[in-house]
Amino acid sequence: MNKTQLCTLVAVLASSLLTGYAHAKDLADSRPPVVSLKESKPNIILVMTDDQGMGDLACLGNPILETPNIDKFYEESTRFTDFQVSPACAPTRAAIMSGRHEFRVGITHTILMRERMALDLFTLPQALQSAGYATGIFGKWHLGDEEPYLPHSRGFQESLIHGAGGIGQVRFGDFPPNGENTYYDSVLLHNNEIVQTKGYCTDLFFDAGLSWIKQQITAEQPYFAYISTNAPHTPNIAPEKYTKRFEDMGWELNPKNGPAGRFGMIENIDENFGRMMEKLEAWGALDNTLIIFMTDNGMSHVEGKKNGEITPFYTAGLKGKKCTPYEGGTHVPAFWYWKGVLGEGVDIDALTAHIDMYQTFCELTGVQLPEQMQELDGRSLLPLLENPESEWGDRELFVHVGRWSENQRVAKDAESAKFINCAVRTDRWRFVNNKELYDISVDPGETTDVSANYPEVIDQIRKSYDAWWKKTVPLMVNEGLSTPGAKKKHPLAERYKEQLSQGDIPEWSPEEF
């Protein structure tokens, strides 16, 4: 090698080293210095959408959706890349509110009074109130419509909610007028009064949340705001400005299951999310506020009609959908942002879950939990938020779709539903329906059943599941409350009729902000 070649080689090596250093420095610069987050007392805003999965965001690869505001939020957030929830809506909400698997707080369905969260709980909003936080919910509650179960009885000081599991679900207990003009001008429960509102539901829920947040900021009051949209749950209805471009592509516009409406609802959510972030920035609220975007379960639909033909949706490569025990039913987006505190563009790959949020929020806000309360099933995420490379031991997460028939009495015959639509997740494995084993570390799409190759893994998981099921069945306190064939009275519908008989349903709108 001559002198010229040697000099060239040295220059190339030096350039490579500098490039590597710069890349490492960029990664380090994206993470603020490690500080203890315990009792740091941020305000908390949790935005959770309904039936929106991993395939429903441009930042996660969807080729037709335009979600620029959530995409920007994704780029600036710390992202939990393996975040697990329950396979359906009420179960996930119960797990967040209680810190327990939903079956252990009585919730084994989304209807038939099996969506009522057990009353002997110290709920998350009650815990946060005890630490001096104001608490508000705006949108979907779905944890019981009887008075003792409603959010204003479970720790929320401010609430604006629809009934049942969605606006317009009159046969399951939503307010009767909502069946006639679904998603617009909804009749809702505001605190303890039924009110008539104006406008499109998602716009209203964000407006109500922002109005209340602004009041807390003005009063210098720490707060927890839970904005839980019922969109993009069916019916697939969105304003024309959001659906037209999808119609032009050939996607069907049909309230029942038309993709144009579903996609339009998602883009409307994105616009509202962006508006929320702009307001928070304008109010100087980002420095002391933890903002979370997540969804309650996997995609509700994975195909729809385009130009008259059934066409698959983008699913981020996941198997299954809502109400299935596969990754597509329980693996959801989870983006956490706290300006100047959490790293931007940082991925946390550890196996995490909705049941972890209770303890995380309590440690952040300085809650002193009482000695007598429910056993918690989750962990605190603070070690990972403080240092994404923290040790995080393996764990077992138990999944069961539930939803067995009204005739089935699982509390009496526990074996009848034990292995129907169930799964166990560990860091590496997903064991489905007591027979299928997938190595998620190399096969996140669950394409290859490797159960024949790992009998010892299956034996261990089965033992854990058996023990979990045995402990869980006695806690299913809502079994058998609904009798097949009996006429069902819905408490919010009855309440609506009673209030109407005593006078008008007053109009309500959030204060301007």
C-alpha cells in the first residue's frame, strides 16, 4: 500500500468513526438527562380512541390515511412498541381504571350488565383525586350506566359521556334520540344531568376536554383529563370533508361498515388531536403535561369494499382484529410525550400493558395508596420512562375475549369457556387457544405455529394460565345478572324519559376557550 492509499484509508476510517459518533450523539441528544420521575406531578392527558389499531396510522405504515398531527406526535414521543391491551373496549377501560385484568373486576363482556366495573375498587381517578388532582372524562365510559357505576360516582369530578358502548346503541342502553341522528347533536350525560349538545361527537369531546383543561390551567390546578372518543367505532359516520377523498378512491360510504366513513373518522380524530396540541402549546402547558395517545383494542375491521370488491386494509402485518386473541386484537399504539422530560423518537421494546398505567400514574402523581384496596396486576413504567434500557423482567399477560353467551354460566362451569379465545403473552411467546404457539420475537405476524417444537414452553404457560384462571373465576361478579329472554330496562334510557317528563332536556355546550 502506497502513501496515497494509506492516507485515503485513514480518511475513510476517520469519517466512519465521526459518522458513528454523530449518530450516537444524536440518539443521546434525543433523550433528556435521566431524572427521577417519581412524584414529579405532571398534568396528565390520556387520549384513547375506539377500535383503532396498529394499521390505522400513517406513521405506522398506512399508505392511504393522512394523519400528520399524530405522525408528528409519534416522532416527538417515547413509543412503547409492544404495548398490550384487552381485545375489546370495556375490558381495556376497566383495566386502566382498576389496574387489574378486566375479569377480576367483573367485566367479561361489553353488554348484558357484564360491562359494569365492580364497586369495591379504588379507581384510578379516585386515586388521583386523593393526590390533589382534578379529574375529567370526555367521551366513552362504558363501565356501567347505573348510578353507582357512572363516572361521577367513580372519581371523575367532570364528565361528559354517552351511554352504553357507543353513541346510537339504543338497544344496549344509550339515550333514545341518539338512534335517530347518530354522531351529530347527541344527547349526553353531563355530570348528573342529561343534556342536548350540538355538532359532531368527536369535535365536541375534544372541545369539552380542552375547555375544562383551560379552566384547570387558569386555576393552577393539577389535572387528569381522559378524552375517550367513541370514534372510529361503527357506525362509520364522519363529516363529508373527511370522507370525500376516500369515496373518490372508490371506497364505499356506508354507515354500517363503509371504509370511507371509518377512514374519515380517523382523519377527523387526527385534526382534533393536532388542534389540542396547538392549544396546549399556546397556553404554555407542554412543559408540565404528560400526553398519551393510545387505542383501546385492535382494528375492528380489516377489510371493506372498494369499487364494489372486498379489499384488505393495511394491518401493520398483524394477525387478527378486535375480539380475537391474536396480536391484531391486543397490540396497540402507545405514544407518550412530555416536553423536555421524555425522549423524542425513542422506542421502548419491553412488553408493557394497560394494567401498568394505574401504578405508573400513581407514582408520577404522588398517590399514597390505601392498605385496603384491590390487588394490582401491573407494574410501574417509570423505570422504562427514566431509562428505556432498564432491566425489565419477563412476564405473563393473560388474554381472554370473554363474550360467552347469556345462557352460559361460567362462574358455575368454569371449564366451559376457559380455553375459548384466550392467549398468554410473554416477552417471546404468544400461546393461543391452548394449542397455537408463536415466537413473537421473530414472527410478530403469527404466521408459523411452533407448538410442536417447544412442549416445555407450553407446559409452563399452561400451568401459569391454570393458576390465573382458578384465581380469576370467583371475581367474575357480574355473571348471571342478565336473564335470556327477559325484557331489559336500560337505566339511562329510563332516566331520559323521567327527566323529559319533568321538563325539557337543556342545551349544553362547553365554555369557549
